[in-house]
Amino acid sequence: METCPRREISLRKVNAMRVKITLPSLQQAKAYLEAGERRNPGGWVAHSVHVAEAAAAIAARHPRLDPQAARVLGLLHDIGRREGLTGMRHVLDGYRFLLREGFPDAARICLTHSFPIPDVYAGSSEWDCTPEELHFVQDYLDRTTFDEYDRLFQLCDSLALPTGFCLLEKRWVDVLIRYENFNRFTIPKWKAIFRIKSDFENTIGCSVYQLLPGVVENTFGF
Ligand SMILES: [Fe+2]
């Protein structure tokens, strides 16, 4: 068993009460990501690092989010990719991995970040799991009321390519070209992400793009 330095942060609101959640330390999150990269090298690792940076930058301006927690959660949101080249089952693999490691709140982000629309078929690629597993994910989404961390990663997942930060629309087209999975949820999902972006911008008082160094260059390929 790997040693897991833990950090308790009082930040999740449940029934108007702030409760403590336990996350891996930043050092442990980086170690998980590096181990995942050794198992399955790919663009998902650099994407995760940029998602973490975007989330931390937004959280630093947000009154109810913790930047270090955001960075840790961002590094781990796609950790299910450690299991290999998979479709949507990476969200379930990530959830199970972090649950086994004792981090249910980080595990939660693995499952929720892909579903601004809480329907299993709103994911970006095909499902590659059993009907029972699919039912589990839908049930989990049905039982979960998204909080600001869930929404933060539903947004930030679309703000980063492996090469750096980008316009939301660039990431969406990149994903569509790779997975060819346009369906009845695609447009509602994009609209939901636009709403999340707008809500965060109203709270932090600026455009999220102002917080992302190199976003113009990376989006337009300068
Ligand atoms: Fe991601």
C-alpha cells in the first residue's frame, strides 16, 4: 500500500453545513498521475495538468473554493486513464481507483466531471462497461446534487488541451473529431457548460480566459 499523506479541507457544503473532505496531498496526486502515465502514456496527462492549473486559478478568485484542493482534484479527474485506452469507462475506473485509495471526494469528481447533463449518454465517447456498471453510474448521477467543485471540473475539462489552455469550442470540436459521438445531448451539454462558465465569471468578476496564460496562442496556433 502506498503511503497517502492526507489533507482535510473544510469546503463542501451539505445542507448548508460546511463539512470536511479528505484529499490526497499535492505530492501524492502528482505521484498518482506519474504512475498512471507509466501505465498508459498519453495526452491525458498534460491535459490533466492544465485542467488542474485552470481550476486552481479560478478557485483562487472564488470565495468558496480552495485553490490547492482544486489543483489536486484537477490532476486526478482523469486518473481512470491509468487503466489503458478506454472510452467512458475511464470515469468509472478513476472513481474506483480513488475510492480504493480512500478518497471518495476525489473519486466523485472522476464521475461527475463528464456530466454537466446528468445522463450517462451525455458523455463524450462510447460506453465500454457492463449494463450493471452503467446502471451504477446513472444511479450515482441521479443521487448527486452537483456542487461548485463538480461544476468547476465540468467547466475546466473543456478549457484544456494537452498543449495548453484553449477556447471551450476548440476543445469541444477536438473531442467530437476524435470520438465522433455527436448525439442529442451534445448541444444541451455545451449550453450547460456555457452557463457554468457564466456563473463562475459572475462570481469571480472576470472572464475565465483572463486567468489562463497562453490561451490565445494555444487556441489559434500562434
Ligand atoms: Fe479531462
